[in-house]
Amino acid sequence: MSDRHMICPPKHVAIIMDGNGRWAKARGLPRSMGHRKGVEAVRETVRAAGDLGISYLTLYAFSSENWSRPEAEVNDLMGLLKAFIRRDLAELHRENVRIRIIGDRTNLRGDIMPLLLEAEETTRNNTGITLLIAFNYGARDEMVRAMRRLAAEVAAGTMSPDDITPARVSASLDTSGIPDPDLILRTSGEERLSNFLLWQAAYSELMFLPELWPDFTRETLIHAIERFQRRERRFGGVTAPSLAVGS
Ligand code: FPP
């Protein structure tokens, strides 16, 4: 099939990119090489997702729990993310990609957050695919931050507890304004969400792929989407609604 604009692709695909370390280990290489190869897979995936007509692609780049990895690995991942933004921002901008960062933006030292915010600012008015980079992201942390903001409004008397609705909660999350993911992929055979988009995943289709992230290609994405298109989504009803909730 043609990989240019599939018929009815999922609007929002989110990916837990897992298996970089195992990819490297299987080749007797340091873990850092797995992450390096992982960045190449990121490049290919962003381009492929745009070509296929996906509107939103969320990549779990660094979780709020990843800080517990050895310092050298954390530094390596930061370096790779910075290099990705520095090297690829101009091209992503040219390709009309809009970058958005989700995760806790506070209390981060170094130049990583300013760089990510610059990428967000530079591409703010682009109209192509939105690339959401989950950085220093954890779903429970995101929900706690949202709850605190809502609680502060209630305490200030600008909102009543009854005003807190699912829509209001969604609008208070880092993904405010972004439709919930239709499809969440995780590579490397692990079958869990690991604190990723827990609220937004309420009706997402989950797919766990055996491929390690560095081996993920355009074809892997196309194959996953074809499988997604064969699934019947009912959103709690008995028949598939014509329009997905949150889309
Ligand atoms: C999981 O593999 C992967 C990560 C924790 C980081 C993913 C980051 C990248 C691919 C690079 C930077 C991102 C962007 C958006 C440019 P793992 O190390 O947990 O693998 P393992 O489970 O096999 O050890």
C-alpha cells in the first residue's frame, strides 16, 4: 500500500520507545549506542507519521522516573535530546512540524528545557503534524499538578467543586487541547504503560510490539496502523460510534 496519507489513519499515536539497552546488549555495545540508534528511529518515525497523515505523535523521551538511571546514562540521554533539537529543529520547522513539550517544566537545571521551549516557540504556528515530546514526564505527576491548579481555583473561590468535570480535568493536563491518543504503542515486548498518559489512555487501543525501539521503522508503523484499523472501538457502548470520544 502507499504510505502517503493512509485512509483514516489514527489521529493521535503515542509511543513508549523501549528496548534501546537490549538492542545494544544483543550486539555487545554500550547502552549509549542503543540510544543513539534510537534517535535515528525517532527521525524516521516522525517523518513517516507525517507522511501517513497522523496529526499528533507523542514520544516518551524521558520519564520523571528516568532520573534514577546512572548519571552517565542520564547525561547521555540529555545530550542526545539536545543534539536532536539542535540538529533537526530547522528541518522539522521546514517540514511544518509543530513541537510541543509535555512534562514538568520546573526545577530543571542546564540548558535542556530552554532548548525544548525554543523548539516549541519556533514551531508554534506550524500546521503540520504536532510532535509531542514527553520530557520529565510522568502521568501521576501531571495529574497531581493539574489537581493542584484546580484545587487552587476552588480555594480562591473562582470555581466550585461541581465545575470539575472530565473535560475540565483534560483541559488542565499538559496535553490540553490535544485529542486523546487513539493508539498507544510500546516496543520491546513489555506490556505496561509505565506512568504514560494514564488519564488520556482511557479509550486508547494498546499495542505491544516485539521489535526493540532501534529496529522500529516506517514499515513497523504502517503495520501497526493496519492492525489498529482492524480493531473495533466501542468507547463503552455496544457498537462503534461514528466519532471517537476526545477526537
Ligand atoms: C528505553 O530504552 C528508552 C528510553 C528510556 C529513552 C528513549 C530516548 C530516545 C530514543 C532518545 C531521545 C529521544 C528523542 C525524542 C530524540 P531502555 O534504555 O529502557 O531499553 P532497555 O529496556 O532495553 O534497557
